[in-house]
Amino acid sequence: MEDKRLTPRKQQILKAIVDAHIHHGEPVGSKYLATDVQISASPATIRNEMADLEAMGYLVQPHTSAGRVPSELGYRFYVDSLVRQYTATRSEIDEINERLRYKLSEMDEILSEVSRLAASFTDYTGIAFKSGAGQVRVNKYDSVYLSAKEFLLVMMLSTGTVKTKTIRLPFPLVPEDLRRFTEAANIYLTNLTSDGLSMPVITKLEALMGAAGALVHPAIKAIYETMSEVDTADIKVDGVNKLLNYPEYSDVSELRELLGVLEEKDRLMDVISTQATEESDGIHVYIGTENSSDAMKNTTLIFKDVYIGGKKLSVGVIGPKRMNYSKVIDMINRLTFGIDRMFNEGPGLPDPKDKY
Amino acid sequence: MEDKRLTPRKQQILKAIVDAHIHHGEPVGSKYLATDVQISASPATIRNEMADLEAMGYLVQPHTSAGRVPSELGYRFYVDSLVRQYTATRSEIDEINERLRYKLSEMDEILSEVSRLAASFTDYTGIAFKSGAGQVRVNKYDSVYLSAKEFLLVMMLSTGTVKTKTIRLPFPLVPEDLRRFTEAANIYLTNLTSDGLSMPVITKLEALMGAAGALVHPAIKAIYETMSEVDTADIKVDGVNKLLNYPEYSDVSELRELLGVLEEKDRLMDVISTQATEESDGIHVYIGTENSSDAMKNTTLIFKDVYIGGKKLSVGVIGPKRMNYSKVIDMINRLTFGIDRMFNEGPGLPDPKDKY
DNA sequence: TTTAGCACTTGGCGTGCTTGAGTGCTAACA
DNA sequence: TGTTAGCACTCAAGCACGCCAAGTGCTAAA
């Protein structure tokens, strides 16, 4: 398990096997390594080394007459020590920044857009996850009178974002009613969590509003819904069809199990939430059975957290165990870096020379 | 092709074959029909009838020693004349209304929510599609001052919906600037289509705003984006994993082709847009090669249009040709009916516990 | 016109054989 | 002592073959 235990040549061979298997998806044999990968040793020697590596648990043999495939331990070693030097090309970097700038002007769309980006840059399935922060509060209310039976409620949240809801009423309203309600809301409905929107508060507001008291209920409902939406954990998945390109998912039952997890938000959130191990550089890599869900025993989950306005956003991908780890890790690093810079730095509007 | 050409018994047998094949997914033979479906004729007679039906093009035989499977013509006949009397159970109706009421308070979420509903009620993949209305205009602007460097722009659109954008500025702003801008916008930026947001208008506004002219550009950009979003056709697909339950998609390459269409919005929109044939009751049913995309030659697409604020929304499902047509058609009818009632009727919030 | 009976067709499945890739082991070699 | 060549061994994949069961079409009788 320790680097120390592996001679340089064993490391070289292990890395070559993982690389080759990631690339071709099939067991790799000694002859291939000796000729095509230019390991400076004969097939026989390589076989000896491979037998050692298998005994140590880094490789497995699907059957006697086949080559070797990395075990989870093998992938783990590879991930922990051999890669991390993939560098995106100039154009890839530009594209990430370009697309982030273009799309992420509204906070709401982050999840879907980020998962789409993760998928499109890596050729695996992309995921984006926001945790349930809980305890969101409204710092300030405002309102806009739209028509006799409609108004817009504006809520400035403690997370720093602004949310609005259009509220339709079954009865007419005059602007003065709305002004009074907004004022009252700013006094009685600020700094409450969703639990704080209790009956006593509602009754009090209704009394204050007098004849226009009927507007209180729909408004409170809208406030409650808004807080819940922000509070609630949510997850987006994009690019499941990318998985179909990998032979490991050509078995439909395997795929169905995995997709089952991906489509049931709750299960997937469980998987992500329970995986708390922190890697040195903030990237979480869970290989096969390291995942808490049994349906993911043949898949790798990689993600990284980034914080926006105090809320945690996790960005990552899901794919076969023989994933292109170095590329994926690098992409996620860049993506999260880009997101972080965009939201946590300077007020600055995205940048120049955009022609909208 | 005409009803007239088929004796009642042939119709009965054809219907029984389609029903059985929808249910079991396998070719159906004469013996099964005679015993399990209670056709009042012997297997031999049924075989004769089936041979006739095959000659007429309603059935096909995968191979000599197998039973019969409906051809596209067979499905078409079935759809056109034999079904349409499925009635949803009481609880199904209640659930549709319940979920519509619960979720569709904000217009924005319609697409994703409706596609999810279509999927969950039918066990096929759900789709929801809004056409690009084009020519959306802003009828009225309003604004809310959030902080020195942030304000909320409120746009009342010609479609009847209200959109907001939070605009962050790289420089500070006083409320008076914002008030003046909003006033100017209401004079110069209303009733324009997105094409109307041209340089002359922008320059004029910048001049009007004087020192605070720099706020014009980001605001116009936000307006333009909003109009584009509303203008742009969009489509949502939900529940692709439901397809995995049907053996016709156990072949991965088949599935991949179909998912390719489903994930590329443009291609899917093409498919839906080009299918203009109107059915008598407004339901579009495209069976196999009736679809314009080759990748859908083994799938059926069913959808129905509903109009909300002048914009067309199409709701439907995608699944194998042996789809449960009667159930799906009925569900879509109910779903579109519910949506229509919810948005196009009375100002009213949907009423509690109404069973319609 | 319907039905019983029968010969016929054919995909699916299990068995056995062959092949080739890849191994482990032994013995020779540097 | 570590490396290499050679060789026997193993085993999945592919193929041929035969059997079986399902389902048919046809013929002849009711």
C-alpha cells in the first residue's frame, strides 16, 4: 500500500497497466507492455513483476488466461501518486471560462449549468450538488406592484442572493396595501428561519393589515417556499448517455441500477453526503466499492467542493472505474476554480469584450 | 387500411394481439389467443385470420416459427380506432391535480415539472417542449434598489409573465440614478423586440443617464438575455431510465442512438416541430418510422399541445412502439387539461381540493 | 366456414471441440 | 542474484451440431 513497497519498476509497470486499461478497457498482458509501451524488460520479467503486483493486491486477473486489470487498490495507488499532471490545453481553459461567464449570471442556473459543463468537458456523466444549508433567513423584503391582483415579492436572503416570487391574488389590492405589507414584513418577517413563520406571526400580520389581511397568507406561503427551495439540498445530473459509450455499461441491468441512483435525488445525495473523506487537494475520489451505494460498485465518483456565499456546491463526474483520472481531476479543479473566482471575487461583472 | 376492410373478428383479433404484445413484449401466437384471451374460435381459425392480417400488412412475423407482432400499420389502426377509452382511476386524477397545483406556481418551472409528471404517470420518458414564440416584448419595467452596487430589474413581458434579473455593477449607484433609468426604460425600451435593442437606443439612454451611463450596458444585456430566454424554444426530458425497463432497449446501441436525439435539444426540437399532422383530438401520435428521425424508428412519440399566454407548450412521452397507448393518451389529455385550466382560467389560485 | 391433426420451420440452448492469448514455471544465462 | 527463453498449461470465445419447443401452414373432415 505504501509507495515504499513498490520498486520503481513495479510502479512503472502498474502505471502502464492502468493507463493502458483506461485507454483500451481490456485486460493488459505482458507482451503488450514489453513491445508497445517500451518497458525495458522482457515479457517474462514483466510477468514476474505482475505476479508480484497481483499478490500485493494491485492487480487482478479476470481468468487464468487473460491479462491483468487494476484492482481498486491499483486505481487508488494510481490516483494517489502517479497522476495529477494533466494540463488542459489552452483552448480547453478558454472554453471553460467562456462558458462559465456566459451562463452563470443567475445563481439559480448554476446547478444545471455546472453539471452540463462537467459532462461536456470530460465525456463522463456530470453532477452538481448543493447541500441543504438550512437556516436561510430573509434579510430584507421589497415589493413591486404589478396589477390589481398581482405583485412581485422581492427577498434578499442571508446567503447574499436575491429571490423573487410573483404572487397572484384572488382579490384586488391597492398599492398602499402592498406598501404597508412590505413595511410590516420588514419588521416581523426578517431574520426568521422557515420554522419561524409560525401561526402567531401570521395572525399578527393579518390583524395589522386589516381589510387586506387576506394577502398575508399567499405571501407567507411564497416566502416559505422560497426559503425551502434555497434550504433544500438539490442535485443535477447531466450527460447520462455518455456512459453508454463505455463497454462496462453495455450490460443494461448494470446501467439501470446506476441510473436508478442517479435519478433518485435523495439516494444520490446520500451517497455524496456520506463520503466525507477529504483529500489533500480537496478532490474526492471514490473508486468502486469505496462508494456507499452498492449500485456504484463498478463506478468511480469524483467531485470537489466549492463555496459560494457560504453555501457548499459540489461539482463532479461519474463514470467507469477506468476513468481518465488525470484529465477529470484537472478539469474539475479548473471548473471549481473558475466558479470560485467568478462568485467570490470582486463585484466584477464578467468581463470585457463580451458582446452579449 | 380502412375499418371497412376488417371483419369484426379480424378487428377483435388484431386488438387482442396488440394488447397482448404491449403487455408481454413478445410475439403472440394463436393458441394463446384462443385460450387466454377467450377469442371464440379455435387456434386454427385464428391462424387463418392472422395469415390474412399479415397479408394485409397489419402484422409481421419475426420468423417462421414465431407468433405475430403488430406492424406499424397495426399499431396505427389500433391507435386510430380501437382504444381511447382508458379511464384513469380516481387516485391518478387526484395526484395529477395535486402535483400540478403544488409545483406550478412559478411559470419557469413548467417545462421541467411537466416532463417529470409525464414520465412519472406513464412509466415512459416524459418530454415538455416550448416553442420559440419570438417577438416577446417588455411591456413595463420596474426596479428595486438592493445595494450600492446591485439592483433588481423587473420586466413585465407581453406574454403576461414577470421576469426579474439581479444586476451587479462594478461601480456604486444612488437610488435616484436607478429611478431615472427605470423611467427612461419605460419610455424608450418598451414594446421593442430583442432586435430593437440597437445601438442608437443604447447610446441615447447612455446620454440621458449622464454620469451614471455605465449602468445602461449591463441592464440592456440583462434585458436582452431575458427576452432571448423567453423567446428561445426549449425542451426538457425526464425519466430516460424508464426506457431501460423495456426489453426493446436492452440493446445498448439502439438506446444510445435514441438518447443521442433526446440529449441534443436541437435535434429533438426538430423532430417535434416537423411533425405537424393534427389528430382529431389534438393528440399527436408518431409510431416508429412515422417519426422524422431515423434514430426513433423503433419508438413512439406522443404529445399534445396546450397554449399558455399565447405560447405553445407541448407535453408528451417517448417509449417503445408497444406503448400502452390508451393509458398514455388519457394521461396526456388529463395533464394538458389540468395545465390549461390552471393557467388560462380565472385569476384564481387553483382551488383547494377541487376534483374538477 | 370451422376445426382437428400433422408435417414443417426455426430460434434458442446445451454440448463438445478448437483456437489463441496469456500465464507460471523451470532452467539457462549474465 | 536478477533476467530471459522456452514450454506446458489454462481458459474464454467462437463455432458446429443436435435437440427441443413453439408456432405455423396445409389438408381433410365435420
